[in-house]
Amino acid sequence: MLPGMAIISLWMLFEAALGAWAVFTHHVTGPNRFGFLGLATILAGCGLGLIQRRRWGWALTLAMALFSLCFFSYALLRLHAPQALIMAFVNGVFFLYLVRPEVRVRLR
């Protein structure tokens, strides 16, 4: 496994844990909590699939990185949240790393 793939998978698992923690400690309430739990589940699947070097894990992680990049770009431009710039940059780097041919060769 490439070191970048390990870092990205750990990052996805960390984001999943933060999302689940936010729901279970009641920082997210109402109907939004189901969306947060759904995204946390998908992020956990991304991290676990990428650790196992599965093709579906790579595809799911690639989709979530692109989705997160778009969401944080929206948050930066429309909601004027400057901290979203860092998250958009990180997810953009992850996306560009995952589409490299060296990464795709390492998948089963």
C-alpha cells in the first residue's frame, strides 16, 4: 500500500468518527442527524475499502473526496466560511492523488 493511500483511508475513518461523535453527543439534532449518520457510514466504508485496497473502496473514496471538495467550495463561496478553504484544499489533493496511475495499479 502506498503511504498516501494509508493517510487518506485514516482521514476518511477520522471524518466518519467525527460525524458519528457529533450525532451521538447531540451536536447535530433533528432530521439532519440521519444524514450525518449516513455520511459517516459511507466515510467509514471509504476508509475500510481503501485500507483493504479494494477497487470499490477506491471508487467510493474518490467520489466522497469530490463530493467533499464541492461541498466545501460551496461553503466557502456561498456561506462565507473561511475554514472551508482548508478542507476543500485537502480533499482536492486527495482527489488528485487518487486518480494517479500509480494508485490505480495498486488496487485489486
